[in-house]
Amino acid sequence: MTAVVAIPDIRRKRLVFGGDAAVTACGDMFIPAPPKVRRAGGYLLGSAGDGAWFSMLAAVEWPVVPSLGYPEVGLVRDLRDAAKRLGIDEAGGSSLLGAIVEGVPRLWSFESSLMVDAVPTGAFAAIGSGAAPALGVMFATKTATPERRAR
């Protein structure tokens, strides 16, 4: 079960992301999968999905300076361009994108349908097959530190 979580810490003007460990079974071998949470330009990116989805995300040229309008305006175009360059017809996955924009922690979610949605300011988010239990745990631990909630 995959789960990636993102928690804004508005008071400290930062974001906390967390993801479970990833391994893929290939016959009798276990292969480490790409990290589920990583830096992408000036953003934090948490992802769950297939190999094509991770390849597309890696091929995007992420802006170094986060801006409020980027994800909504340019991300879908950039993902389509990356898919075209890589020859990917179909990719399945979902991602959380986070950045500090004008001093405010912001989150966006997007998926293989290539729709970008802004997460309401101050709200936490989760993706992956384990998103529902992760959201429940984050709600139940809302008085804990962001790091503890992500763990």
C-alpha cells in the first residue's frame, strides 16, 4: 500500500512531506523503487504510480522559483511535452506538489488525468492506495508536530 502525505506548517512557513518505503518485487528479487518524495526545482514532489509516471515527472523542467500560477497554468503542458519526448502514451499515477509561495505553504494535487487542483491553504493531503488511512491518521493527530503526523 502506497501513501505519500503533505502537511503545511503555516506558523513556521514550511512544508512537511512523508512517504512509505518503496520496493518492487521482480521474481525472487526486490528492487528499490525511485524515491516517493524528492525536490523538483523549487518544489517538493511526492508521487505514487507506475514507472511511466515517474519517468514523465523526472523529464519535466521544474521552475527553480515557485510561483502561484505555475502549477495551474504550465504543469499540464510540461507533463504532456515530457510524455511526447519520452514516447509515453499512457501513465498512471498521482502526485502532490508543494512550495512556499510568497511566504505561504501551498499544495497542489494532480494525477494521470492531468488535472491540477489546489489544496485549500492550511489543509493536509495524501495520495496513493493508502491515502484514506493516512488522512485518518493525520486528522487524529492534528495536535502533534507536522513531522510526527507525517511519520
